[in-house]
Amino acid sequence: MHQVIYALVEASTEDTALACAKAAFDRLVGAGPDTAAIFDYYVIFDDERSSVAGKARWGELPKSIVTTFSGVLVSACDGIG
């Protein structure tokens, strides 16, 4: 089942927020030696390569949203698990 997953991270720039969010999503797919996979894969919404996930499935969603709360950014991805 595909679902939209959000990572709430604190960062001063969008690039840093996306890097932090990708690290969190990597852990959810078991990319590290000490992590178990909860999802099969993820696609960030700025990735144009997938024809079945991300924008292809959900349409235009922002890859990140800047909030006014302490410079926190939210990043979204499409995960399947």
C-alpha cells in the first residue's frame, strides 16, 4: 500500500531539511546496517524518475514546507510497505 510519509526536521535551509529527511527515510527502508526495513522504498517528491510513486501517483505535492515554528521544515515522500 502506498502512503504519503512526512518527516518533521529542524533545519536552517531546505537542502539541509531534505538531507535530514532522506536520512530518516533511509532508516525506514533499512538502508543502514543496524536498521530494519519498515517500508520497501521511498520516493521524494522532487524525484522525476519514478512512474509509479511520488508525483506520478499523488500529483504535485511540495517536497518541503517551511513553517514559521523555529525554522522547521517538513519533507514528504511516497512510501510503500
